Amino acid sequence: MGTGIIPPVATNLYDALHDDPPSIDTPGRILAIGAHPDDIEFGCGATIARWTSRGADAVFAIVTDGSKGTWDPDADPATVASTRSKEAESAGAVLGASVVEHLGYVDGDLEYSMDLRARTAALIRRHRPDVVLSHDPWQRYQLHPDHRVTGFAVVDGVVAARDPHYFPEQEMLPHRPDALLLWSADEPDYIEPTTPAALEAKVAALLCHASQAETTMAGADRDEASREAFSHKIEAWARRAGHASGVESAEVFKRITP
Ligand SMILES: [Zn+2]
């Protein structure tokens, strides 16, 4: 047995033993789970807009109340949360979501727990999505703890939702989605091309989060010029993601087959 270059092998034997995963054209049902009220829009807004425009049913679930989402030290967290909840409803409507659910955990204080895992599993069992989208918990240098915790709770919720012996007290049938797509992935391997209309919807949905314009959108709502500049940044980001993957413009994800 000589030495030599080791040929590439699947790093996951389970994946290697199974057929290629089904292609995602336009899923019938989508469940997107974000840590904060604007994360879904940033992570996969154009993909959702494109799929819902083709008839997909989309449900959004927002894990925390967004109550720390302000730089104003005098702001009342309950008021911030209530404003952001309304903004999320408007943004969901722009992207064609039929439901926006709020799990109501306190922003910034999210901790991994079996309760949280059970909640994400129950969301999947109740809405029975073909595709689940969320944060990539393995993204290196992801600063925000809520993003990491939400990502892990969704990944683990997908595992629990598909097998009957997890959380039997939920008294819901197991459900196995076709795909789990993780945004902000270090190693994306799934490309969803974006259309101009879908990117426009993504920008419009982000701008629904007016309370966040200063903190996370570089003052996008100050005037028309700022709005244009913000829109161009979103488009440029999608072009960069697309070019790296050989298409004009895209959102990219890590795909996991549950
Ligand atoms: Zn966030």
C-alpha cells in the first residue's frame, strides 16, 4: 500500500450512504426562524419573496422579542419590543408570509435549553415545512449569542421533529423537512438565484424595520439618497454571492438534508 494523495471522501458517512437530496424548486411550505425581528429579511428575504411569488406558503417564527434593539439608553424595552413586533408583521406581509409567530424570549438573554429545542421542534411538526431556514450556528466569529443559540436550537429541533420518540408529549406527528438551509454560512453549498423583484421586496421588507434603520441599516430611512444607497448595497451583496457561485445574483446557504 503506497502513500499518496487521499481522494476526497464525504465527511459524513450518513450522507454518503444516501441518494442525492431532492432538488428544491419552489417548496410548498417554508418555515423561516430568526433570532430577531429583522434576521429573516437579512438572511433569506429575496429567497422567500421569490418562492412566495410562485405560490409557496411561508411562516416566520421570531425567537426573541427584539427588546434590546436600540441605542437609546432611555428607551423602554417593552415599547421597543412592541414596535418591532409590528414592524415584523409588515415585513412578513411584504415577503408574502402568511403567519409571523413570536416565541417571545428576551432579546440578548437567549440561552440554549430543552424548552427552546422543544419549541423549534413543535414549530416544525405543526407547520410541516418542506424547507426550514435559519442562522448557521457554526459560522465562525458570529458575535451575537442569540444568533448562535437560535441556529443550534433549529438544527436540533429539526432532528427532534423527525423522530417520534422526541417530545412525545407534544402529541404531534413527526415531520422531516426536505432541506434545512442555513444563512450566513462560512461554507455555502446551495445557491438560490435572486430576481430584481425579489431583491426589491427584500429591501422593502428590511425598510419596514424603521426602528433599526440607524443601528443596522446605516441610516437607510434618512432620505431618498440613503434609501438608494442601502438598496445598492443589498444588490451588490447579492451579486457578489451570485458571482462566486456562477449566477448573476443570489442568496447562498449551507444545505443540510435532515
Ligand atoms: Zn439578529
